Amino acid sequence: MVEGHDDKNVLDDLLKGTSEAVSSHTLDKLITKVDELKESGKNLENRSVAKKAYGLDIGTSRIVSIKHDDPSGAQAADQLNAFIAVSETKFLRDMLVKNRMAYTKIKDEIAVLGYDAQQFANIFNSEIRRPMKKGLITPLEIYAMPVMKEIINMVLPRPEGVTDLCFSVPAPEAGYAADLLVFHEGMLRQHLVGLGYKAKSITEGMAVVLSELANDNFTGIGISMGAGMCNVCLSFLSVPVMVFSISKGGDDIDASVARVSNETVNRVRVIKEESLDFTRTPKSNLENALIIYYEDLIMSLLTSLTDVFSRADKMPRFNQAIPMVLAGGTCLPNGFKVKFEQLLKGAKMPIAISSVRLARDPLKTTAMGALVSASV
């Protein structure tokens, strides 16, 4: 197995190959790593349990876990990464218990958690609060870490014995310092290790590559389009050649549409996730606004892709066009892939794209890629 700390050495040798031949030793290391990752994925698909492992996608909108620790195969659990804090009363506490709603007590307030928070918000026409913003723990939310720990615990039990876990983190935003990312990853790792896991991290874009590009020898572009941001990974033979993100995602669409339609963000989000369809004429001003802001997000992503790839000092030589895979909740509306392909045609990408694919299960792709990494 090629250990994580060897990746940079392999990548350095690989990038030298843009001007000179790649050494046989480097190719052997790459091929070994590709074979091991493929075997890991096959074991998961064939329910051949090699060891206990978990993949955990910690996203701005949802937290998703996938486990593989028994012959029944991979099993997923998810929760909305959100809460509502209200003053504690006996009536409220009794109501939450009676309706089996998830909550925790923080100071003198009760925080209703996950999907139950969204239901609570819809009943009282209020907005949910988010522990994360733009892919990272938000320092402006005083309840961020206590709430996230509880939500993670809802989808991730304490391990029995040594259990490997890989969790997702965003890539650094192109052109910006990564100090908040260091804090974000450190806080999550600390909690997961405290639960008893042997934890490591993976960027969201790379997780998409591991989940979806095994048949392409893990060569291509993986994109996770989430609520807080879009994460990108350009991979060659499982080596992340380039990883970056843009701090724009589904939440930006929701907020913009809510402003121009005079609707709550929650209602916009529900309509976007349940009824938006790019293949039909918009039925309302709200749907029309959703399409406008979706196009703006896609164009922002494509502009960033073109700019970052064009400015790269060194790039591997691709002998043929490479695939691009889209994952994440922002990709869910019907006809999204067609809309993306239409806008891609107008972009001046410096890399030839052979195909644009939607991930098999966009909401679980990142967690599955993390599981593949944890299972190696």
C-alpha cells in the first residue's frame, strides 16, 4: 500500500513527467495504489468484509455516514446539519419526547436537531440555524460544535474495537488562506478520535473520484456541489493533482431566490429539492429565479475551473479526454446534468472532457468515497 505521506513524492515525480518521462518506479507505485483502491471498492460492492470501517460526509447541509462492518453490506444514515434553539419549558420538552424529536439541552435552551429541526421550523414558520457555513464550522454560531457533535453521534455510534473512519473536509478555496480549514479539520478529528475511531480525512472532490471513477483508474475530475461550496479534485491514477473549492453552493441559490421572491429560505429549499425540473418551463417566478441562480452557480464553477487549470504551472499530460463526475445535493433537480453540459460547451476548458456524469447516488457519494479510503 502507498501510505498517505508518499502521495506528495509520487505527485512530484508525476508532475516532472510533464517535461520528462515518468520513472517506472513512480508508475509502479501508482498502479499499486490504484489496484488497492479498486479492490477496496469491489469488496464493498461484493459485501466481502475485510475490516470494520466508516465513511463520514460532514457537509454544510447534511451529515451522512456509511458503515461496512457486517455481511449485510454498506448501510447509510443521514441527518440534516441544522438545529433550532428555543427556551426550555416543561411543555416543550414533553412535546418533543411525545413526538420523538431529537434534541439536546445547551445552557438554558433546548436545541431541536436534524430533520426534526426542519419540521419544527416549518410548523412555526421560522428559519433553521446551521453549525456550518461555506463548508466550515462557523465561529459566529456559539452552539456550532455542541450541536454538530450531537448530530454526528446520531449517525455514528461509538465503535467496538479498532475501527477505521475517513471523514470529508472541504478543499482550500482558490486564492485564500486555509486557517479556518485547519481549525475545522482539527475540531472534527478531535471529536471522532474521542469517540474511539482511528480517523483520517479526505477532501470532498477526491472522495467523489474514489466513489465513481474506479473504471477510469481514478483519473478524471470529481466535483461535489454541496450547500456551502463546490469542491473540485483533478485526479490522475488516484493522485490528487489539484484540489480547490469555490465558496458558493446551494445555500447561495436559496438565499438569493428567497430575497427576490419574498419567501423563506426553508420554503425555497423544499421547492428546489422536491419539484425543480430543468426540462420544463418554469411554473412560477420562484422556479424561474431558481433556474437563473442555478445557471449563475454553474457558470461561477466553470469560470473557476477554467481559470485554475489554465494558471497551473505544471499539469500531467493526459493522452485522452477525461471524465467529469458531479455529486452533492445541488445536483439533484431533474435535468441538472443537461443544463450543466449546455453551459460547459461555452467554457474554454484547457482539459478535454470525455463525458459529464451524475454520481450514482449524489447525496451519498462523498461518504462512499470516504468509506473506500477507510477500507484500504
